[in-house]
Amino acid sequence: MRQKRFLFFALLLLTSFLASCASSISPTTWPTLFVRDGIVYVADLEQVRALDAKTGEQRWAFPAQPDLRRYGPFYTVTLLNDQLLMVTSAERRGGFVSHTYGVLRALRLEDGQEAWPQPFAAGEFVAPGAAGNGIFVIGSSDGNVYALQVKDGSLAWKHPTRGRVWATPRVLSDTVYIASLDHTLYALDLQTGALRWQFRAQGAMADSPLILNDTLYIGSFDRNLYALRLSDGQEIWHFTGANWFWGTPATDGTRLYAADVDGNIYALDPATGQEIWRSRVEGTVRLGPSVGVDGKRILVATENGILFGLDAADGFVLWRQPGEGNIAFMAVHGDQVYLTRIHAPQRVQSFYVENGRPVWQYPPAAQK
């Protein structure tokens, strides 16, 4: 029964079953954000927004007014360079016989204006991409990994996989590492897309790997967390949890922290995979944990809308912050953690990492 429940959970994106949120949009994937130079850039379904990281005040929005016949809904944002961000959306195109495409647009960080002559369209984009050395890489639900030139959005290369790609790639130097639901992690040449090595697990992999020194760590739906040699993908060790590992593991530089979908949180030795401690939170966990900048707090978000703060020393739950809807994305920056939510009036929120105290929310209470 438990396996059937999690299989249904994993197939939510395929069936577009997510219920409508505070707006009239029924999201088909999870909105994301990133923080840079005191600004939170967030895909807020109807618009892409730049919000002040301290106050939540809006700096700009794209488009200036919601226009779902032409733009969006918007789902993910990725920093491209010092001037640009990338945003994904799902848009219907094709006239009388229309089809929904995933669309990529580059926007200027300073004012949110479009930077490319035209957007790039392909299959649905579930997760953010990653950029390096003038190349932007992203996986698609059509089974391909796409690489675009940051300067103009032209296609540099594409690499096929045998399954949908829901994971964010990880770019390091001249290599991109990206997982597919075909049970395979691919290491590709960043400039050409040529395959350097691949690792096959016994289950799907749905999120980005973590890289620490010369080792890569990634979880799988086969209940294993794998440590792989970065140079050739050879397995060093694996740790078996109580259920699937969906989200990316986190590290403070000396320990690994991972969460399975049952809500079990593990602290592991990165060299050996030996378990240091195990804790538990209530609810299903899709996102990987995050570590506070001082290494003292482990943050865990559950699908039932609760944010937990754990003591990194022993996994003890120090605080919990409930909320409406589902937590879609989480990012730690400085002494705060920033969330996106779906199915809730508060679509973006900020909390203090130390104690979980709220800082601000968007839209503000008077604008819900």
C-alpha cells in the first residue's frame, strides 16, 4: 500500500493533478526562487518577480501585468550570469490545434526585461537548469537534455535519455552531471554534450547530485544514496534508507544530510556512508534538506506545508513552522530561509534559520 501511495505521488507531474492554488492556475510543477545581492528572484506562476530579500517589497515583475494568454505560467528561475536569469514557463502554442510547450526566456536582472530575440520552446521543463562557461543546460520531460548559448538562446546541443528528466543539472568546470528517470546519471561534456560516463541505479533519480571534493552524492527511488567517484562514476559506497531518496543531499563540509520520502532524516559520514544519527519529521519529504550557513541547523520541508529546524549535532527537532498548502522550494541565504508555496495565499515566505520566526511573506497579508 505504501509503495502505491508513493508511486501516485511521483506521477503527479505526469497527470497534472495538482489542485489550483490561490490564483486560478493549476500548477503542473513546483515554482522556484534564488537569492542574489539582496534580491529574491521567484517564478510566481502568473509573473516572475524580484523581491527585496529583507522586506519582501516588489522591485519589478515580468510581465508588468499578468497575461496568461501570452506568458506563463512561470515555474523555475536560474541565475545565468551577472546580468541575466532564465525562467521556464508552460505555454500553449499552435493556433486551432494547440499544444503545451516548455518555454525558456532570458530576463535582465536589473529590470526583468527580455534579453533574447525570441524564447526557446521544447518539452515541459520541470526543474531549474544550470549555467557555466556561457552555456545553459536544462532537462526536459521529453527525455532530452538541452544546452543553449546564454548570449542569444540558440541551441548548442541536446543529449537524449531514455526517460523524463526532472532533475536540475550540476555544472562543474567543463562537465555537466544530470540524472534522468531512466535510472541513469549522465556526465556530459559541457560544450558538446558528448557522454563522458554514466552510472545506472536500480531506481529513478529525480534531483541534482551533490559534489563534495572528488565525490558525487545522489539519491534514488531504489532507497539508496550513492557516493560515486567524480572522475568516472564508479560507486564508492551506498547507504540504504527506509524509502526513496528524492531530493538532493546537503553538507556542512564534514557530514552529509539526506531525507527519504517517509520523513526520515539521516546524518552520514561522507567518506564511508556510516550513519551518525537518524531523526524523523511528520509528512512526506520531496525536497532535500538545507544546512544553515553556520552549520548548526538542518532545515526540512514537508509536502504538508511544515518547515522544521533540526539540531545538526543530533537531529533533535528544535522548531516547526506550519503553513498552508505545500512547500514547493526552499533556499537558505544568510540567516534566512526562503520558501515558495502552492495551494496557499502566501506564495513566498522568509523565516529566520535559527528559530523559525517569520520575517515576511508575499503577497503581504492585506493583498492575499
